[in-house]
Amino acid sequence: MGLIERLIDASRVNQAARSKYPNDPLKFEESELELFDLLNELKALPTLSQNDQALELKSLQSLSKNQAVHTFIELLNHPNLDIAFVTISVFSELVDDDEDEEGEGESVGSN
């Protein structure tokens, strides 16, 4: 199972635990830690080898893109702000990596 698939599953488990035990954070603490860890793994995606990146992208393509996007939107609105902030950080890392590569290409072409 790919990282994104695991993230989607962990999000579902966390939502279910939060719904079942809304007043008992200890009951959903473990699932939130899992979400946090998976998001941090995803944040490191740009640093992975090209083979590992290709595997994760293939995993994403095999999923419904709407499902993955929906999960990320839910995580941006997560009641635990640490989860929402690390989700923003994931997007930032993915975008920053692309911008660095584009910037390098532009500076070479402008000489």
C-alpha cells in the first residue's frame, strides 16, 4: 500500500474515532499521531529517489484523484491544528521543490 493510500485510510480511521469519542481525546490520539507521521513522510517525498517518487505517483494515479484531493481538503480543516499545519507544510514542500527547479532553469536561460 502506497503512502497516499495509507494517509487516506488513516484519515478515515481518525474521523471515525473522533465521531465515536468526541469528548475523549485519548481514544483518537493514536490515529492522529499516525496521520501526523504519514503527513511528515509525504512532506519528504521530494527528497526521495526518483524510483520511490515514481512508485508514490503511480499509487496516487491508481486512486481516484477526487478521493485524494478530498482527503487533503479535510486535513486542511482538521480540528487538530497540528494536522492542518503539517498538511500546509506538505503542500509548501511540494511547491517549493518545483519552484526551485523552475528558478534554476530561468537563471540559466537568462545569462
